[in-house]
Amino acid sequence: MEWREDGTILRRAAHGENAVILDVLTAGRGRSRGLLPGGASPRRAALAQPGARVALHWRAKGEGQLGTFAVEPVAARAGLMGSAEALAGLGAVAALLCWALPEDDPHPRLTRATEALLDAMDAETGWGADYLRWELLLLDELGFGLDLTACAVTGEGEGLAYVSPASGRAVTRAGAGEYAPRLLVLPALLGGQGGGMAEGLALTGHFLEVRLARELIGRPVPAARGRLAERLSR
């Protein structure tokens, strides 16, 4: 069994004296794992860094085996290591993907968005809003997308201000009425009436915790996500 694809390295872990195990993300395979022989050597360690885009050749003798990677460079994304904020962003993206995605379950739309987000982080452009939308897409790809198009109470598409923490549907101020204090703020970044990055991350964070961590995965949201949210909310 074998396959070839370009992808991005999400995580590396030591295996024995000289090898490493890589988690990678590709459009056709989703999140995959494999052994990189000699991956702990200085030359290969420099190549196989989290965030790097690489050409991958995976081979295994049979179904269910770990398999081995051969890796060639495509784009190093060195800028991810040159900024504390970008490094925190990479850490959160990689941790969330390794936490949430089953192995060998393709999500091409999410993969394209991840590559674009990492490119923005690498270029040190303003990527905070892109990251927030990426978390919304992650929720959507795993079956827990929010409906921010119209009010759940009135049906109106204008004046949306809140999101129901139970249903994930948007609500206008008029529709919220006396229940407004119990709802999550829909920030202007996502088409709402007020609030900013902190409110947006609180919104997505609620559904990451309730829908993914508790209902789907059964493990806490990775700490790397919380560290990034704290940094972006300052």
C-alpha cells in the first residue's frame, strides 16, 4: 500500500533513537500518521518541522500498519518560527486538528482553509479574523456548524446580535428580549452588532467545549487553543 501527496506536518514525536512519528494533513487523506526513519538527524529534523509543507510518499505492507514516510521540502514556512504569535497560532491549529480529526478522514475544504491560514501566519499578515473563521469551519466540518444567517426567533437576517448556546443559531436583539443575558455575543467580525475577537473566541470556544470535547471526542480542548485565545483577546 502507498500514496503520494503534498501536505503539512502538524506534529512530530520521537520514536526510538533516530526516528520520529509524523502527523500530517493532506487534502486527499485528511490527517495521517507515519514513521520517518532518521527523522531525528539534524538534516531531517530541520526539514520535518511542524508547519512545513512537504511532498509525502507513504508506504506500508498492509492495512492498519503505521507505515513509513519519505519527505521532500515544498515550503518551510520559516516565518511561523519567527513570531511568538504565529508560533502560538500554529500550535493551536495543529493541536486542534490532531485532537478533532480521525485518521484517514479527508476534509478537503478544511485542509485548504488550514493551508491558507498557515500561509497568512507565515507572512505575518493580520490573521486573527481568519483564525476565528477557521474554528467555525472546523465545527462545521465535524457536524456542529453554527447558523448565523437568520434569527431563530423572528426569521430576520438583519440585526443579528446573539447566538443561542444551545442551538448555535443567531438571534436579533428584538428576538432575544429578556433572554439576552443568557446568550452568546455575536461579534461584528462574524456579522453581529458588537464585540470583537474576545467575544468571537468565546463563542467558538463554547461550541468546541460543549459539542466537540464533551459530545464527540470525550477529551478536553487542547490547552494550546486556550493560550492562543488569551493572546488574541488582549
